[in-house]
Amino acid sequence: MATLTLNYDGRNTLIKSILRSAVLAGATQVATKKFSPLDEALEDVKLGRVTTIHTPKQWQKR
């Protein structure tokens, strides 16, 4: 028996459907991470998916 650890974008529907198919074929799902919206945003910044961060001062009209 082997254990695999996968890192993937949870918003990618193709990867999610492939993983669902693997589970239906007999693979067992051991654990999943549930991120809060803040954790997801920090992860996006860390991985470079976000290029601009607006601060409240930038939102104010001049």
C-alpha cells in the first residue's frame, strides 16, 4: 500500500473530478485540508497568484 500527498488548486474542477474518479475506483481518501478564506488568500499571495494588494486608503475616492 502506498500513501500519496498531493498539492493542487482546490478551484481546479478537472483535478477535483480526477480525484473523485480515483476515490470511486477504490482509492481511499485519508485527509483533506479545509482553509478559511483568510488562509486561502494568504496562500494565493505566497504562491504568487495575486499580483496587486489594495489597501483601504487606495479604495477611497480622491
